[in-house]
Amino acid sequence: MTQKQRTPVETTPAVSRESRQVPDREDLKQRLAARLRLDTASLRETATLEQLGLDSLLLAETVADVETRCQVEFDMTVLAGSLVPTLPLSAFLDLLGEGTSRGSFHAGA
């Protein structure tokens, strides 16, 4: 039997849609800019995670912040496979936004 490859956005909600907050892209950028101690306007969506100085600790803290605020839980094993240093900021924001709009990133859900 072939097992379907899991992706971070193939999820089942951990909590009801009504109780989740779905941040907009600008909110995510503002929170990330604050974490990096940068002005939001200086965050170019074409910049890579590496160019922005987003190391694994900052990424983990950012994901944890989104999980707490939006009442979702990302499957870090699946998400980590997508988070490479050359990932553009736009793709990172897309991953976070898709996860919060769909619910949970639980691998087993």
C-alpha cells in the first residue's frame, strides 16, 4: 500500500473555526518584523529566511507564537521539511497563513 505524502496544509481542525483567529499577512509580517527588530517595510517578501537572519530558534519561536495566538498546532516534522534557508519570506508567510486558516498541522489527524 502506498502512503500519501503529508503536506503541512492537509489538516484537520484542532479547534472549531469560530474559536480560531486567522491572522492576515500584514499581521504576520508585523509580528515577524518585531521579532527580528526590523521595520515592517524593510521585510521584502522575496528575501530568503537566511537573508532575514531567521535561524531555527527564531523560526520555532515565530511558529509557537502563531500556534498560541491562532489556537492551531503545526506538525513540526512536516513543517520543518519546508523550512529551508533559501525559502522566500512570501512562502513562509503562505505556510503560516494556510495552516491557521485550515486548522491543525497534526500529521496523524
